[in-house]
Amino acid sequence: MNPRLRTAAALTAAALALPLAACSSGSADDGGKVTLNYWLWDDKQLPAYQACADEFTRTNPNVTVKFTQTAWTQYWQNLTTQLASGSAPDVWTDHASYYPQFVTSNQILDIQPFVDKDKVDLGQYQAGLADLFVKDGKRYGLPKDWDTMALVYNTKLVTDPTGLDKLTWNPSDGGTFEQAIAKATVDAQGRNGLDPAFDKNSVKVYGFLPEWADGSQGQNGWGDLAVANGFTYLDKNPWGTKYKYDDPKLAETIGWFKRLIDKGYAPKFDKQSTLGRDAVMDAGQGAYTIVGSWTIGTYLGAGAKQQYAFAPLPTGPAGRKTAINGLSDAIYAGTKHPEQAWSWVKFLGSSACQDIVGDKAVVFPALKSGTEKALAAHKAAGRNVQAFTDQATASGGTFFLPITDHGNEVSQIVQDAIQSVALGQAAPADALKKANDQVNGLFK
């Protein structure tokens, strides 16, 4: 994954609290030419955005964009260090889980005055995305892309996809989703999980691979099913101040995931976490998992190590639900070149760039025209991605992940609690009640 929606605890409050220096890593030569430093984490998206930068410089010959790409965890660690030292990049790819901390520390530029001056049409983006990066009337980014979630499955292990688009789920018996998982689970003797003789202690292929390093949001699985079970994260979103991780609907959901391990349908936490989901899937030892639309190229691209296809998430007691999320581009509050940085950010949020990104089909751009180009590119390549796009437009089919202060601390507290359940160290309700008390204590 671009593991973009995992809220890894990479930013530290101490580093963010350091004072801001009035400088940036951008540069200008004596001829008035400016080099903007731009950071992103996804190597698969780099070529598309380099093409955008080339076009931007063609129309803005005095401005060059210099790229730095690093992997997810290192990306946020490096950004923390640069922000603390006052030498952050002029512009960086931002995530809704992190930007509240930048706002609190006055490290990110309010672009609303630029938006007003240039009369940027915020209605052109996928519904709801333009509001994700707004607080107290100040705007901290333009929508860049969007993503939803779906099941991915190994077509050699799941040979009959009939009915996968109509799977149901509940936390009691798992519905037809658990039946499909059990059927796809195979022990060393070739018996599947529905066979009374199935040996859960000698599993060759696991029916499902949960994501346990998913922060406080669970975008890659437990969050989607919990919301489908009637769970809500907050008293309000964004900028709520009371979390609801003690909701029995969430405890039921996490308990169901743990029972998959107990039944042998999913690997034990310590076994899977050593390798990671992608490695287990690529080894042909996992049949199903839940992934985001940013992984389409990984699973359906030329470099895929197995044959895969996508299916919609199962329908729960409260319906079929998927998180929908989007990125933006942030401008460093200390940049020496705010006007040029805004020009680049505005270009990134325009059809001139997002149509280029759409043609590359690595993500779904936030602009509707860019999404249409991405869909056309996927269709031309023979890739069926409807599991992601149909749910994005379904009435009541999506929800936004929580955006609040203290996001980094909340992420670690909740992830630790859920992992303690996965390890069999605590009961779901107990672990989540304790975590919820800790989380809400941060807001007092």
C-alpha cells in the first residue's frame, strides 16, 4: 500500500512543538528563477506528478519543481525533522490524519485567501473532499485524489466468484462472508474450513488476512465493517472532541476478527505481522483481504505475482460501507515562495494536472474529469475497478475517517488496544473501553 490511510505514529508532539524558522528549502537564483521543493511518498505516483511538474514549468518557466520521494514511515519521520528545524519542503503531499498537528503548530499555510482571490471552484471535486482540509474557516489544501475500499481475492484460490458481489456480514456468525472465507481456507491435507476434519493448526492457505497495523481508523478492514455494524467514531466529524471506541458495535467487530484467528481462517497476529499482508498474498497463502483503490496497479498490474480480482465489501447490518478519503497538498508556512507554491498547489488541483494523473490510472483524481480519465484508462487496460467506483457513488455508501486534534496519540492508543486483542491478551470490550478513556482524556 501506499499505506496512506494507516495512521502510523511517525510524528512526535515534541518535534512539532518546536518553533518555526522563517525559511524553507526552496531556492531562487539571481535571475529570479525559483526551485520549489516538493515531497511525496508514493513511488508509483511519482511519474504522473513529474509529468504535471514538466507541464507546470512549461507554462511557468521561472519555476522548477524538485521532487523528493520516500516511503511512508520515513516520509513522516523526515518531515517531522524538517519542520522542527525550519527547513521543510515548500509543498508536501498531506494526509487528513496528520494535518491537524501541522495546524496546531502553525506549520501549514492557510490558502483560503488564495482560493478567494483566484476564485477556485470547489464544487468541481468529488463530494465532500473540499471540506476535509478546512478548520475554523481556514483552508489547508485543495483535493488531490480520492480512494475507497474493496475486497481483493486470488482468483486461483477463489475459483468461483459467483455471489461475491452480494456477500453479507454480521459479527455473530460472519454471514456469507465468513462462509466464503472458510471455504477458501485450506489445511495441509487439502481440507477447507467448512470440513469438520479441517486442521486449524496446520493451515496452508488462509481465507482472510486482517490488517492489524491500522491505527485508530481501521480503513483497511475493521473500520469499514464496524461502520457497517452501526459504529460511529466521534460525536461529530471533523473536529469532534469525544471518541466512541467503547461502542459495543466496535467490540463485536474486533471480536469477530479475533475469532477468524481462533478458527484458523486467519493467521495469528505475530505470524502475519512478521511478513505483512502483501507478502502473504503474493506467496499465494492468502485468499482475501481488504485494500484501497490506490493498490489497483499493484494487484492488477503487469508486476503482480498472483492473479487477482476485486469484489465489493460485504453488506453489514447497517448496510455496505467503505471509508472514502482524499489527499491534498500542503504549503509550508515558512516557505520563502508562497506565491509560487500556491501556483503549484493550484495547478496540482486543476484539470491540467489531474487529467494527466487520470490518464496514468494510478489513483482516482479528485476532479470528476480526472476520475473519468482514470476509469477510461482502466477499461482500456482490461481492469475491472467497479468495486471501488460503484460504492463511491452509492447513496450512504461511504464515510469519512475521523479528523481531530491529537491524531497521532489516538492512533497509537487504539492500535495498541486492538493488537492486544489480536494477541489474545485482552477481551475486545475491556481493551477498547480502556483505550477510549485514554483517548478522550487527551481532550480534557
